[in-house]
Amino acid sequence: MGFQLVPGTYVARNLICEDIYIVYNVVSGERYDIRHGASLIYVFQCQVEWRTFRPAQKLLKQKNKFLFPVLQLLLPYIEMYEQMREGRSSEGLSRVFFKSGFNEIFKNINNAKNFDVSNTVYDELRCGLAHNNMAYRILVTYDGNRNTEAISFDDQDNILINPKSFYRVTHEHFKNYCSDLKNAASGEGNAEPYDNFKKMFESLIGFIDHAGNQFRPKQRRHLQR
């Protein structure tokens, strides 16, 4: 295995690297060998949960106070997922990867209207928030009802985004994806999803040292598109 951990660094909350292959959970006392698929998936799951979904969940408890920050946390998941699914970097292909991931997570949403919803969400929400801290042609609403649609439309074809439901859909998708990865890693069904995930995740995983400095290992390799 060419990929190695950096001893003494944290890969996720409560997960410290003991040596080049072993991750130690400082709370439970359990150890995980990343040479085994289930352990590598566990590290990935912890990273995404604690860096994306747990913070978003905490912000949502404030009801309508932090709706845009919630979306800023959740939107990168879409492109990240598509990179993992395809096993290659989205560098230079961000729009293509975002749209593909969006349409996989929010199935059939493009069939609802006579325009490309995924393209509009990429331009007006994803890029709007990332580059201008603004969202255009996107109305962000709050509805505490769990069954409210994550994405809907008004009479003028403006896109309505409900961050609470957006969180629910993306988080459920993430949990299902991790379950599928575990099945693939264990030899159940098609191995390609795990192989692609492993190739991509090992190129992206970042570390945090005891001083809080974040960095990537020197052995990070470039992925061919």
C-alpha cells in the first residue's frame, strides 16, 4: 500500500494516527487499520460527519438564523461525492461533476422544469455563495416540517431551497453511500464503487497536528482525469 498516515496527527475528531497505518479513537480506545476497507471508510465517514453534517445540524437548531452557512457547509458534499464515485479529480471540471452529483442525489429534479435546474443551482447558489457570498434566482426558505421538499419552485420558476430538508436529503444520501461502500469493500456486489472511492480519498485526506495546523502528506499523488 503506497498511501501512509502521518503519526501524531488527527484525521478527524477523536481520531489520531498512531503509526503509518493505524488510527486510534481516543474516546472509545478502538484502533483501525486503514489497509482494511471498512477502516478506511470509517475514517472518511468521521471526517465528513464532523466537518460537514454535525456543524450543519447544530446551525439548523437555531432555526432560521444561519440558513446560508448551512448551505455553504452542505453544497461541497455534492462535488466531493461525485469525485469519490468516479475516482478522479474534478479539477477543471467542477461544473460537470457538481451537476452529475446533484442529479444523482436529487433524482428527477431536472424533469420538473423546462430548464437545467442543476446548472442553475451550480451557477447561482454554489458559485454565488463561494465567490460572491450571494445567491441569485434562488430563494432560501425555512420550514421546520421534515417532509417539506428540499428543492421546489414558485410561480415565477424561482428555485426554493429549504436548508433543513436539503440537509436531510444529503445526509441520508451520505449514509447510504457509506453503506454501499462497506458492502463493496466486503466483496458483496460490484467492487468498482469502493475502488474509485479508495483512489480518490487517499489523494485528498488531510491531517491536523496538535497545534491545529492542517496539511496533506508529501506522498499525495496527482490523479489523472
